[in-house]
Amino acid sequence: MTAMFAPSFDLHLVLACIASCAVLAAAVTDLVAITIPNRLTLPLLVLAPLVHGFAAGPGALGLSLLAAALCGLVPALAFARGGLGGGDVKLFAALGALLGCELGLRIELGALCLAALYASFVLVHRGQLFRTLISGVRLFSKELPSAAIAQSETCMRLGPAIAAATLLTLWLGDVVP
């Protein structure tokens, strides 16, 4: 398929800049307001596939939608169990729609690893690591409802980890020259 227009700029660089600004804004709002607002994530989810479609044709629009769905799948399952917030899910999906499935999943894995590392340090510092690990095992068993466990555990903001993983992946990796 031919593109509807031939951009005179590097679309990947523009999308990387948009993604970087979005995750930085998400990190700030997540820390300050304890939420990642829909007014940040939903426009990205709607506009990213359209931009890909205009730049590279209907196939690219479909791939962007597929990337959004795939990048949002595991976070949506975690959201259903009380493990992530809805803004985190929509931000991961938006990153997939903007940057594609491969980069979206790399960022997602990086963010979850950074968050797990940070949480481990915090829990060791508080002396709560083993109690929390046992609660985590119960989360996936039928012993306690997930809502009861979610209410008993300390909440951690994921926005900063998503921002760090995005910036590291895009700007220190081999993605953006």
C-alpha cells in the first residue's frame, strides 16, 4: 500500500517525542494526583492509529490497533485483579499504539521490572518483604478475595516506572538515533 502522504520528517522521532512527553506528564500526575488522567491517554489511543494510517496506509492503522490491544492485555488482566490502575493500562495501550507492539512490550516489561525492583527495596527497608510475598501468592489463590488483599497492601505509583522505562528504551537504546 502506498502512504496517503509522504512525511518530510522522521515519523518515528516525532512519535518518540510524543511518547516521551506523555509518559513524563503521566508520571507527574500519577505522583501528584495519584491518577493518570483519561485526557492524557485516550487522545493517544485514538490519534496514534489514525496517524499511522495516514502515514503508511490502512495496514499500519490495523497494526497500531493490534499493538494497543496486545500491550494493554496483560495490564488489563492485572487491573481486573486489583493489581494495576486503569490509567496504567490505558498508558501501556497508548504506548503500543504509538510505538508498535515490540517497543510497547519492551517498555512494559522494563516498567514492571523497575517497579518490582523499587518495591523490593522499599519492602526490605520496611521489613515487610516476606509478608508481602505471601500476600502476593494468596492473590492468585482462592484463599482471599483480591479486593481484600489490595486494600491491605501499600499502593505504589507505576507512572514513574513507565516513564523511566520509556525514556531508557527510546533514548538510550537503539530506537532513536
